[in-house]
Amino acid sequence: MAGIFSFICSCCGKRHEGSPSFGMKAPDPFLEQSTEIRSKGHLGDDLCHYEDEDGVHYFIRVTLEIPIHGIEDGFLWGVWVSLSKKSYDDYIETYNQSEIDSVYFGWLCNYLPYYKKTYALACDVYPQSHKQRPYIILHEVDNDLYDDFKNGISIEKAQEIAEFCMHG
């Protein structure tokens, strides 16, 4: 297995090294709210919540890793998932523990660049010890992102996605 992913970008001509990693700044439902609702809510580095006419909504930042064939480290997405209040509260209460055996149900709450229909995909959320971000496992569904998550992607596709994310 190759150690490091690298490529010469066809858009900017620069060499990019290391497995691609892209993060979403906030859950899309939060960004879609009015300024008033967002200002009354909370958006931090790893936690988010807001209240609208449907109630209070809770989110945490997690990672979604897509394996790259022949490369040790995968294509990493920093995304947000929604959790129930009970799961959100449990996540906060157990955040500092060294042994965590909780698993939560969540919904992916970002529209990822390159992929179609990534919003509201069901997933299981696995908290990590030592204050590492949780990772998610997508539930099986007929979807390109799920297919890549399950089967991995070629080096060429990883480059294509990275270039799309960096240069639109």
C-alpha cells in the first residue's frame, strides 16, 4: 500500500500531498436559518444547536472517511450530523471519558461538493476517546457517496474530487 497520496493539480499545476481532507463549516440546516435564529443558537468547532418553529435541533461534527485504493489514509470529510437531544446530551456527558461504547443514530446534514444527494443520509455515529472527533458509518442506500464509502475510490477519482473541491 502506498504511503502518501499526492498529485499534480490539473487546475493550478501545483503538487498537492497528503490524503485530501475537506471540512464543512456548519450543518446546512443551521446555515439555512435566518440571522435571528442563528444568533440565538450556537455554532462552535464541534457542537451546534438552534431552535426554530419545529423545536431545538442538535448537531455534532464528525468524520467520514472514504478509502482510496492503494493509499494508506483515506479521503476525509469533516461533516455535521444531527442527533436527538438524548444522544447529544449523552455525547457531551461522555466526551472526556477514555472508554466510550456509545453509538448514536444520526443524519448527515451537509450537501457535499461533487456528490449528489448527500443531505439526510442515515448513519451511525461512533464517538472516540481522547477527545477525537467521532466517525460515521453510512447506512446502506442507493447513493454515489455510499457506494464510494463502501467500495473505496481510485486515486484518479480522489484527485478529481479534490480538484473539484479546491477549484469548483
